[in-house]
Amino acid sequence: MSVQAPRKQLKPLPYLLIFPTAVFVALFTAWPVLLSLYQSFFRQRMNIARFREPTFIGFGNYIDLFSDPYFIQTIKNTLNYILGTVPISIVLGFLFALLVNRKVRGIGFFRLAFFHPMVLPMVSAATIWMFFFTPDYGLFNTALGLLGYTGPQNWTGNPNLALLSVIIVAIWKNSGYYMIFYLAGLQNLPGDVYEAAALDGANGWQTLWQITFPLLRRTTVFISIVAFIDAFRTVDHIFVLTSGGPSRGSTVLLFELWQQRFEYQDIGASAAITVIFVVVLLAFTVTNFILSERKEA
């Protein structure tokens, strides 16, 4: 005579705890993405009477976007913005963390000084930096003038320097934020490992490269994902500093998305750009995690 194993009783509490989060993600993440994917296959422009009703065109919006030289320039600007902000901000954040990871009197003031730009809203930070970039009496041009170099008279009005100006503000704003994560990681590293390395005669560079870096790999992966996503979604200072110009020299994808949706009222094109956003961010995040897990394995 066989004895049946007792049935496991379903406990509703875990499901009740995750239910609010699941509803929030479904309403404000999954549903907008699915809606954008659906709308990206239709042509619909609210400012043109004959295009107000959605018309199915398949991949027409994607083809139009990637056939547009202005959109290709926007992609190039976005890549340059990411390459100019993400690596430098992460490296500076790590260096700042090393500097303030000390038990000395007054170190809290320096930690606050490095982190303070992150507390400011991006619009306020961009407004402050307008005084640096202002022609004639801006601090940048004034400093260059004292060195005998006339320099560019209008940083945000020069097509070759507008994107650089935006990158400078983003680096200044984000480096202190990434410093906090690295500082938390440094303060949680095991001290006995460093004591053993000192007994073995390891110098500062060897300790940094062979112990600190490997132990902070997960922190670096997390920060790189956050920095990459921030580089895609940060657009406030572009509105204040350059408005995407001049000659679309500082237009990035998110700014292009805003223009397509609210200025040109092109629902199909803006939905296609949204889908491109989601695909790129998802591919980067998944790839980063996979590569990190392989390295640790």
C-alpha cells in the first residue's frame, strides 16, 4: 500500500507582497512598451489631417528613421555622448572613492563636496554651467583669455563644441553619484586580504589592480549599467544648454523622441524610437550580466 506525500500548502503571503510591484511594472513598464511596439507599425501624425487615423505600414517607420541622415546623425551623437560620459564618469567616481575612503578628520566634507552635484536637479546644474559657457564673460573663456588664448566665443553655439559642453556637465553631475557606490564597495572589502597582500610585499598598484578591481567587479557591472541607462535618459540639460542644436549637433535619441512626439506629433516614429531604446538597453544589460558571470565562473 503506497503512501501519498502530503500536498504542499500554497502560501499566499509572498504573492500578496509582490502583487503591488507586479501591478506597477505591468501598468507603467510592460504595457507602455507593448503599446509602443504596436504603434510603431502604424503611420499616425496628429498635426496632419490625412494622417490622423492610424494606417498600418509594417516596418515603414523603422525604414524611414534609418534612411534619414538626421536620425543617423542623432545616433552618432548619442554614441559619442555615451562614450564621452560613461567611461570618464565611472573612472572619476572610482578615483574619488579612493580619495575619500580614509578615516581622517573632515573627510565627510569632501565626500559631500564630491556628491553635492548629484543633489542638484539637472536643470539647475545646467543653468549654473551656462555661466561657464557664456560668450565673452563666461568663466571658460575668461580663464582661456588669461592664458593668452582667445578660445571659442560660444561653447553651446558652436556645432563642434555643443555636444562637448553637454558631456562636461553630465560628467560633473554623475561622477559623485557613482563615487557613492564605489565607496560603499570599498568599505565592505575584507581587510584580511589586504593584510595578507602587505605581508607578501605587494605594492599599491599591485594591490589595486589584482585585489581591489576584481573584488569590485560586481559593483562596476552595476555602475556601468546605471551609467549607460542614465546616458540614454538624461536630456534635461540639453534643453537648457543647446536645445539640440546648433544644426542638430547635440541632439541625442531621447531629445529626438521628444521632438517626434510633442513637436512633430508623429506617434508612429516616436513609438519606433521607443522600441529602439528598449531593445538597446535590454541588449546591453543582458550582455553585461552574461559577460560578468562568465568572468567570475
